[in-house]
Amino acid sequence: MENIQNTLEAWGEKIVSALKTAIPPEKDPDQFLGNSISFSINYAGFPIVFQLQLADYYNFIDRGRKPGKFPPPDIIASWIQNKQLNVIQKSTLKKIKNRNGMSTVLSQQNQLKSLAYLIGRKIARDGIPATNFYSNTINPDLFKELNNSLSAAFKQDVKSIMNYEL
């Protein structure tokens, strides 16, 4: 199984590298999405499991989103937190009047909700253009090439086992 393992490791690295390269820089300026791309392989028996991991929002970067509908605010809030955006900026702390007429500073949670709403409103108004970084990289040709490589690796592993047992 050494050749199969080496082939899968090489393919994992190739796919991760290709996906990172395919992400338009303006869509991932802090490289959060690119840095979230990784793979794992579980060799514990059969089937061998190859798993590609990406940040959850990759699908919206890849396929885009049509305007017209608000995205779920909790997903946007989660995205804001994952990107570690600074929700509260000292120079722009907002003050509101509470029921007693006293000024209070908006809580971080309320500011997070406000920012998520504003981002959601922009997405609902303008949509998100598709980049196809994932769907152009992970395509049927890639799977055909991987299948051919794994077939050759399997053949080599079988030959090694047969020679070892003889």
C-alpha cells in the first residue's frame, strides 16, 4: 500500500496547492480561506478515506449568490468571528439612549449583529459574483487523472506484495 499512500499524499498536496492558487486574491485578502484548505487520509483498513477540508463559506465564493434574498445573519456573524474582524472600534463606539434616557454603549454582540445585517443587506442587494475557483479545479478531468495514478500505484503495490511472498 506504500505506492497508494504516496500517490494520495501527492494528490492531496497538489489539490490543496491548486485550490489556494485558484482563489482570487481580492476574495481572500487575509488568506483565511486559503489557509483553511487541507486534506486528511485515513488508512485504517478499507475503504481508504481521503477528506478535503475548507472553510464553510467556500461554496459562496465558488458559486456566488444571486441578489434578492438576505443570507442567514447567524452564518454571516460566524464568518465575521472566524475572520476575527474587529467589531468594536474605539473611535466609532455607538451610543444609544436606553429606556431611562441614559446613553449606553452598544454591546459587542449587538455590534456584531448590526455588522452582519449590513453585510447581509449588501449581499441581498448586489449578490456575490461566482469565482469558480473550486469547481474549475476539482473537475472530472482531475478525477480521471487521479484514477489513472491510483491504478498504477495499486498495480505496483500488488507486484511488491507478490514479489515479497515468493
